[in-house]
Amino acid sequence: MTTPEPTPEPSREPGRESIPEQPSVEFADRVFRSPLGIASGVFLLLLAALFAGDAMVRGEGRSPWIALAGLLLAVPLIVAFTIRPAVYANDHRLRVRNPFRSITLPWAAVADIRAGYSSEVFTQEGAKYQLWAVPVSLRQRKKAARRAARASQDDPHGRTSTAADVRDSASRTAPTDQTVADLRELASLHAGNPGAQGEVRVRWAYEIVGPAVAGLLLLIILIATG
């Protein structure tokens, strides 16, 4: 009876060990939102619920139904313009969540991001999308300009510029302009990444449009048949 020959072990080069492949790490999104917009949205929702709830409880005849239809119309619109807007950015793409649409832009598709009277992102194909979550405040921009002017008067020859504090420099920039600068830096850093290639995708926010249209139709029907 013949014994099977042992299977030879794979040869290993001296000094080399098998290193397991490390899974690719995806960093969490950086989120940019307007705190003032969120606060005003919460306030308006509470106000709408208070008035509509009072009309539905104490109202007579068609009043409760009209209040319900008005609430169904108002709530999605309040959420759309105050709480919903946000900008998400990571190493691969920029995702813009506006009141009625969500736009996903791989960094390679972004041509520029600017802040004039509103914050906007421009694509390589010439399309333009507003950044509702990054509103421009001319008041904050003027305050930042005054701080920068005072700093230049304190150091007219720039003697301390080499040792200037970065946080102090950021304090002399309007928050919107600083956010746009951060997004532009991300675009320039990651536009060449393999995962940052692709086309722009636009999705309508049906979860906002649907209830708002239903509330509007119900309100029209109630008023027309009243």
C-alpha cells in the first residue's frame, strides 16, 4: 500500500509575512446646516400646530377640515424651507439637500463653489445649484470686514502675520464664506480620487411634494364646495 506524498508548503521569502488587506475606510460626512433656519422651523411648526389644533378642537362645521388641510399643506413647506436644507461632504462627493430636490455631485463634476448674494455650486457641464443650507448674510460679511479692517490698522506693516493665529484669521471671515472656502478646498483635494468620479444625480423630494400637493388640493376642494 503506497502512502500519499505530503503536499509541499508554499515557499515564503525570508523577512516577508502575509499582511491582510485593510478594508477601505470611509469617513463620515461633514454636515453644514443653518442653526437659525432649524430654530425658526421648529418655532413655526409649533405655531402651526397650536392654531390648527385649536381650530380642529373648537371649530364648527367645515372649520376643522379646513384647518387639517391647511396643516397638511403648511407642515411640509415649513420643513422644506427651514429644517430640511443641508449640505453633506465627504472624500467622494458633495450632496446638497434643498427644499424640493437632493443633488449628488461627485467632486470631479464640481467646477466651482461661490458665495455672492447666495451660495452656489457649479458643475463642469455648466449647471448651477443653490446651497440653501449655507445662506449668505450680508450683515455677517460686513461685521467680518470691520474686524479685518481693525486688525489691519493694529498691524499696518504685517509684522505679526507670520505668527498669526489661524482661529483669529477665521474669526475675521463671515461664516458662509468660511464654509464655501472649506467646500472648495475639499473639491480641490478630492477631485482626482477614483471614488469621486461620476455624473450628477438629481432626486425630487416626493416625501415633501406629495403631502403638500395633497393638502393644497384638499384645501381647494373644501373652499370651492363651501
